[in-house]
Amino acid sequence: MMDWTNFSWGPFEGRLLWDILRNLALNGMGAYLVTRLSAVRRALTGSRSRRLDTLVLTLVFGLFSVLGNFLGLPIHGALANTRIVGPIAGGLIGGPLVGAGAGILGGLARCAMGGYTALAALVANVLAGLIGGWVQAGLGYRRITVPVAFLTGVAGELVLKACILTMSKPFDLAWTLEKTIAAPTILANAAAVALFLLVVKDVYREQEKATADARNQALLVQAELQALRAQVNPHFLFNTLATIGALTRVSPDGAREVVKRLSEFLRRSLHRREEQIPLAEELKTVELYLGIEQARFGPRIASRIDVDPALSRALVPVFSVQVLVENAIKHGIGPRPEGGRVEVAAGLEAGRLRIRVQDDGLGLSQERLDRINRREPEAYGEGSGLRNLQRRLELLCGSPAGLTLARAPGGGGTLALLDLPLQEAP
């Protein structure tokens, strides 16, 4: 079995190589853990405005620098370590104040450990943090690439080497130290800074993508809701106006009632801004719609709403039940000479809100019902409110919320079942 402490490759010899590989792995893990902090996420998005965030970032990257001292390898009376990685990475992410602050913390810990390079390590640690911060201030976080991070790490290490050679006594011992560790520590710590930034950027990109997807979904919901508000069916309006015109001759009071219902229905349809509303509010819109259609069709349309009052505050997507009732009348009951009946019921099943809209109209073939339930676009027809409703349910409520269509019990008509998570309005 290979003895890693005796292995050598170029300037990387024995235990030093093993420590470099171990510290690279630890820095990568540390970088991933850092991305979990809200202060880091705010710094990455440029939204950091709280002084507390600066303090948190300074302490976090300072801790990395402090730990880097203790993970070092004693060589020629000094330490070959990753102390400098914390301040440089902190500067690249949080700016000069964070970089310098982290450098001070790690440098003070190094001074407490003693040794002829202690003072030089403190000065170099602060300067390295400032270098990282100046790069961040000059380029901005988004323009800092992995090669830039690597070169910044190299610059910080060169400053460290210069400080040790000019400030440490005796010079001969400092020179011997740097001849041994200069090449491996410059490359290793610069690589650690680059790896740190690579991990942080990769996680940040995933978070940014998830945020963008959520934002796009929200915009899609808004767009579809706006389209739904704007698509008040012109046939519905024309038919309602024709009904009002006919009623003015035979029942002025009836005409006034329809005008009142239509006005309230349009107000609710065009001016509502919420994406989800209490079930009681949605049912009020349904009652207005049914009242208008019953004035038009007369006794050909019957209706019944059976909902437990305890569910009145349960939240449902706006227009969800109204669309199903409209669909039942438009495609199921309206074309049927003898008319029919539409019923709305709601209850709790297994802790979820289940809303049923059932009609005894013409109904749909089982094949078409299956295609609609599979979300096949061609199964709906042009401008289908059902398709829009299904998409809004997926975006607003997520899986397993949804809409399922089936043949109504008894063989005639259609049953629409809304399955929603139970949420209540405040």
C-alpha cells in the first residue's frame, strides 16, 4: 500500500501534498456550507444593505482563516497553511471590509501561535483580504470568474511571500522556508480560492435559476389571470344584453335585476386582483352567473349549491368554480332542448378541499374525458377555460392539486372534481 507521506511529485512532497489535498476538499465543503447563509446570498445578489451582514460575513470568513492556521503543517519553524484563503474569498464575495476583517481575525490567531513569521502573517493576511475586496469592488461579484479568483489567490500568496521575506528574522530561515513551500502553497491556496468561488457560484446559479423559474411561473399565473379577466365571453354579454332587452318589455323589474347581477359580475371579474380568494367569495360570483343564465334560459336551468359554511374561508383559485359552472351550462345543459341541472358541492376529504360541479347535460365521451385528464391540448377546443384552469391550478397549488373530469353518476352529464390543499384566508 502506498505511503502518502513519502510520495512526491515535483515540489509537492510527502505530508505537504496530503495536507494540500485535504485542505482543498475541506475548502470545497466549507464553500457549500457558506452558501446556506442568508447574509452570503444577499451579498451575492447585491442586495446586502444591513451592517449585520458585513459582521456575519467577516466572522464566517475570519473563522475559515482561523481554522486554516490549525490545519497547517509545521515546516522549518513556521506553518504551511490555508489561512489566507478565508480573507481572499471573503473579500471577493463581501468586499474590502469583509476581506480585511477576516484577515485580522485569522492573522491574530496566527500571532497567538507564535513563531518568527507571525507578524508577517498578520500583515499579509489583512493585505490579502483587501486585495480580494478591491477586486470585488472593481469588477463586481458577477464579473469575477474562476480564473480571476485564481489570479487573486496568486496575488495574495505573493504578498504573503514578500511579507515573510522582508519582515521575518532570521532571513536565512525565512528563505529556506519559502524555497520549500512557495510553489506548492501558491498553487494550492490559489486553487482553493478558485474552488471556493466555483462552488459558491455554482450553488448561486442553481438558486438564481430556481428563483427565475418561480418568478416566471408567477408571471405566467398573472398573465393567464389577466387574460381570464379580459376574456369575458362576448357571446355571454350579447346573450345577456338580449335577455335584458326582452325583459324590459315584459318584466322591467326582472330586467333591472339582471342588469344589477351583470354589473356586479363584471365588477368582480374585471377588478379582482387576488390569485386566490375565499370559497364564499367564489360562490358569490357563481350565484351571480347562475342568476343571469337562469334569467336567460328560464326553467330550463336549475341549480343547487351545497357547501358547508365552515369552508367559507377556504382559499380557491379565483374563477375556478365559476369556470366549471360556465362550462357545464355552455357545453352540457345549454345545447340540450330540455335543459338540465347543475350542482355545486364542497367538503373535506383526507384533510383536502374537494369541490364537485356536476351537471346532467349532454356529457362527453369517455375517450375525450380521458384525453382532457391527460392534459392533451387538442382535447379541449379553442380558448378552453378548462385548460387555463388546469394550468393555473398546477402553478398556484402544485401537485397533487388538480382538476379531474368524469361521467356523472347515472350515466348522463359530467362531473368535475377540484382537489385542492386546504388553506384558509386570514
